[in-house]
Amino acid sequence: MRFGKWMLAAMCLVASVAAGGQTGPAHLQVDNLDKPLGIDDPAPRFSWQLHDAAQGAKQTAYRVMVSTRSDLLGTPDVWDSGKVESGQSLNVKYAGPAVKASTRYFWRVEAWDKDG
């Protein structure tokens, strides 16, 4: 079975703003690409880095959301991983319904730290 290319645009929800600048997920990637224009992978992998200057900062949970429109990312129309208790931020596998060829998708990740 051949899957057509689908496009992803990354959107990041910044968890908070600290005195040293923004904190939250940064450097978002899909299949190790910063700005993919087309992906043939039926189950792409999402990656991000936690940007937090606080000593001992670490991610304790994440939520990945995928939508066909950026304004739907609050209530995604394609896939919502739900809150996953995990420090994983590399190669989180898409587990939603089959994607459609030549369709633009948007994604967002929320990350929780040790303080929730």
C-alpha cells in the first residue's frame, strides 16, 4: 500500500514565560525534519526539545495534537495523543487515522514539567 505525501506545519504551545525567556517545547521536528514540505511516512515521528533554563528541569508528560487547520489545534480533528506521562520527546509515533495525500496537517505539542 502506497501512502501519498502529507504536509505538516509545526505549532508549539509555550507553557509559560520565565524571566530568562520562553520555556516549553522548542525545535519541533517531524521525521527529523525541521520544516517538512511532504512526508511519505504513514506514521511519522514527532520530536522536540524542552527549553527550560531552570536547574533540574525535565519533561514529565506530553500531549501531541494533529489537525487539518491551525485553529482546530485546541480540539484537534485528526488525532490527540491525550496526556501521556512520559519524558519521551524523541520519535513519538503518530497513532491517528490514515492520513490523506496532498493534505496539509498542523501539529502542536504540550509538555509538562515536574511542577505540572
